[in-house]
Amino acid sequence: MAATTQLLNYCGNFSFLARYIVHNTLWGTVSTTSVSPPLTGTAFGNVQSFSDGTVDNSTGVPYFFLAKLDPVVQNTESNQWTSLSLSEAQLDSKYCKITSQTDPELPLCARVTLTGKVNYSMLYF
């Protein structure tokens, strides 16, 4: 079944919708606690591209390729807690089609926030 057909049939299955958004979006906002003066201790959001696996093998786990100097890496070295926020507005969805007459903050546009600790699985570049 095509992904768009599956999305239209989620009928309140919020975990399916969340997995669909995680697998099909290409970027999101990663939020951390800043360690850089003068923002030390404040919330910091940074747009990052990510993948949760290949097109045919979604893992549900977002993977990022980041350089050691990236603010997300610097911030999470002190505090690994982070959030990734995503929006259905990024997708070509029947329920959340963005045009000049619509608003991506429309309540029909589903949003997902994943929160957890960063796990470094590769060496830094």
C-alpha cells in the first residue's frame, strides 16, 4: 500500500502517524541546552537533516551526521537530553497541503516531538 494511502487511513492511530512523519520528513528542529556564552543554559534550536533508515527499511531512530563543531554536538556533550520536532507540513499530505491560502500551523497538520538522550555511534569528523 502506498504511503499516502496509508496516511489517509491512520484513523486516529497516532503512533502510525508519528512513525510516518519521522520516516518521511527530511529535516527537523533539534533543541538542546546551549553551552555557548552568552546563551549558556538557555534553549537552543537548530535545523538538522536526518534519516531513520533506507526508503524500504525505516528504523524509527533518527540518525544525524554532524561535525564536532556543530552546536548540537557541543551542547549535547554537556547535556545529552535533546528534542527533535517535526511537522507534517513538510509532506505533501491531503490534510496538510500548504498553499498561499493555508497555514502550516493549521491544527490539521500533525506535529511530532521526540525527546531522549543523544547516543554518539560514530567518531567525529
